[in-house]
Amino acid sequence: MTFSSSPLIRRIAHLDMDAFFASVELLRYPQLKGLPVVIGGRVRGEDDVLIRAAREGTRDQIPLEAFPRISAYVGRGVITTATYPARQFGVGSAMGIMKAARLCPDAIMLPVDVDEYRRYSRLFKEQIRAITPLMENRGVDEVYIDFTDEPGGQEQGGYTLALRLQEAILAATGLTCSIGVAPNKLLAKMASEFNKPQGISIVHEADLESMIWPLACRKINGIGPRTDAKLQQLGIHTIGELAAREEHWLVEHFGKSYGSWLHRVAHGKDDSPVVTSSEPVSISRETTFERDLHAVTDKVELGRVFTHLCERVAADLQHKGYVGRTIGIKIRYDNFKSVTRDHTVDYFVADAVDIRALAGHCLKRVDLSRRIRLLGVRVGGLEKQDRVTDKAGQYLPVLPTGRKADPNLTLFD
């Protein structure tokens, strides 16, 4: 007698940390739990009380009245994240801090501490890898995990393994997360939003019509505001309404590639794998100015910022062991319109001097008559420095690294 087991059902999880930056801050300032708190901007003079408490190890003893309020903020910054009580006032990520201050003036405002968030990011991902190694890193606060062949990954549709991960992360970090488990990454990401915070949501193929189709089209990762606006103009508001359209009709209105993709995702189809290792496409740095700057009247200041961005990109490249051939810039004007320009060369660079020189050529190809709100520098076409070869296997040149760009250079020098 022979026995055969049925094939395993594909189960993919999307794990998303709950209000990650804000939650990390609440670990340091437990007296703020349950209060509206926003995270954003740089350290300011008003944050001296926080700096002193960090030095003295007394963060949890700061009285509530000593914390800086968002109503006192003046500037051009944006909110990185907010606690759930602050979100009840309409405050959200990427919102201008001044606008948030009008919505919730009594909210406590804390500066962004990237190093601390990265430390906690490493901690929670270590817990995941210790339990299930098939993890795709999707940023500082979210990952995809392939549950299919893992112990507990099939039990209750993946609920058993998801709960185990939640408990391990909470025990190691004090932080909560929400997990969606589904047949693929597309549905898993949507499912992770169903029961925030600290929720587990399970979606099976048979649940498509009842759980996915009633959702707004914007819930699909890859449908942005412009596409959503066009869909609404065409009378399509939900994923179910999108699924009801024939593929040829979608191709006619959105093009062959994107139209076909819309048809697939509306029916819950996504074959993309969980990628456990990947190379970065590019490395970039950018900054938003406190006030709009002009290339003529603020030439020296823009030049210093431009140089600093190039040096930071160069440091990132050298720290990670990458070199690149495509150097680009990004500018956002005072009317919020953004432009990018790039330049590809036949050699690799990872040095601030060369990055600045090539990025400077890109700057000469954009309109600099308007005031500038944001400036960014990017290096793409990346390759590991120890394996930079052309198609014939010949090593391509890498310019020397480690030089500092002249801080006195003006924007076009």
C-alpha cells in the first residue's frame, strides 16, 4: 500500500510593524502611551529636554508638560509617522507638520531618530529569521515571508506560525506587528491592513469575492492616485468592479502591459516569489529645505548642500561596497513639481568628487529659474566593487575613492 500526501498550498505572509517609529519612541517614553504623538523633523532647540534625559538615562521621567508640542513648530518638514491617537485627528505620514499642527495642536512632537529605528528593525528581523529564514526584506518596518514549507505555515491557513512570530517579536522588542497570510504577496499585503494593530488576517483563494473585491482599488499595491482617479472617472471604484471589466477593455484604456496587470491583480493573481536576497538598484540622498532656495540668490548655500549630499552618497556606496555608472539628480520646485536628470558613463564611480562633477552636469540640464524645495543626488547602475566587469568579462575601471569634494564649490563649479 502506498500513501500520497496532497501538495502544500502556497502561503505567503506580509508582516508590517505597527506605527513602527512611533512605537519605538513609546518604548523610550512610556508616559506618552495613549496620547497623540507625531514623529518628524530634525532635532530642534525645543528638544533640549529630550537630549538631556537621553544623556542622563531619565527619558521615562520627563513630565508631560515638558515635551515639545507640534503647535510650536515652524518650518517645512513633514511627518514621518504618528501614533494611533494622533491618526484619529486625521494626522498621517507624509503630511506637512504645519498642517498637522492645525488638526491636532496639542500633539507631542518628537524628532526622527533613524539609528534607533534601524536598531529595532534589525532586532525584529533577527527574530523572524530564527523561526523562518525565507524572508524578503521590504524596508525598515515590513517583510514578506514564505510560510509554505515552514512548521505551522499550513495550520489554520498560517495563523499558527503568524502568532508565533508575533509573540517572538513582542518578547524580544516590546513591539507589535500585524500579519496577513494569503496565497501570494499581493493579497498578503492587503490582508496585513485588515486588523491593525496587532492583528492576524487569513485570506484563502475562496475569500477573494467576500474579502478583497469590496475594497477600494487604491488598496492594491501598484495602483497610485492618478490611476485611481482615472478608474473612478470610468466608473470603477472597487476591486470587484475592476475585476468585472474584460482584459481587452483595460488594455484599451491603460495600455497592454498595465491593463493586463490590472486584470490579473483584480482577480487576485500574483506569482512573484519571496526574494530572500537582493541587490539595491540605486543609492540616493535628498533633503527638503526649511525655506525655498534659489540658484542665484542662494547659490553658495545650495552648493554646500549639494556637496554634502554627494559626500553622503559616496559614503553609503563605500560602506556597502558598491560602485555605480549612472549619476542623477532630483529637484522639487516651490510648485511641488519634480524633475530628474541622470548621466551614465563608461566607468564606475563611488567617490564624492566624481559624483559631484557628474551630478553637476545633470544640474545644467534643468530649469533653475524657480525656487527649489528639495534637492537629491542618486547613483544607479550599481555593481559590487569586486566584480565590475563588462559583457566580455573584462574588468571596467573604477575611479579612486575616498576623496572629499571641495566644500567651497558653488553650484555649477
